[in-house]
Amino acid sequence: MHAKPGDTLVIESRSVEQSRRQATIVEARSPDGSPPYLVRWPDGHEGLVFPGPDAHVAPSQVPGSAS
């Protein structure tokens, strides 16, 4: 898993009682973009995340960027 600031960390639900969670990646702590990530949740809270197997990164949708 590799990410850059502005990408979205998506954590899929493990049960029907929970919903998918998404956070904006503020910082990748490794030079190669691997975890852990400093993320900002929709409520404004920031935290360090070590994503598990139920998570993936959605690249940012910046107009004009080559992906």
C-alpha cells in the first residue's frame, strides 16, 4: 500500500452494523509512501493510522494530474 498527501484512505466495514470510513491522508511517514499515515477524519480529528487488510488507498482526483 502506497499513498501521498491528498489521497483518501478507505476502510471497509467488517459488519453490516458499521459503514465504510474514509479519511484524507495528510502525511505518509515513509519516503516510499508506505504506512503509517497521518490522516484527517471528516470530523476534523487527526490521527496516525496503520491500515489493516480491510483498507485501501483511493488516489486523489486532482485535475490535470497524470495517474
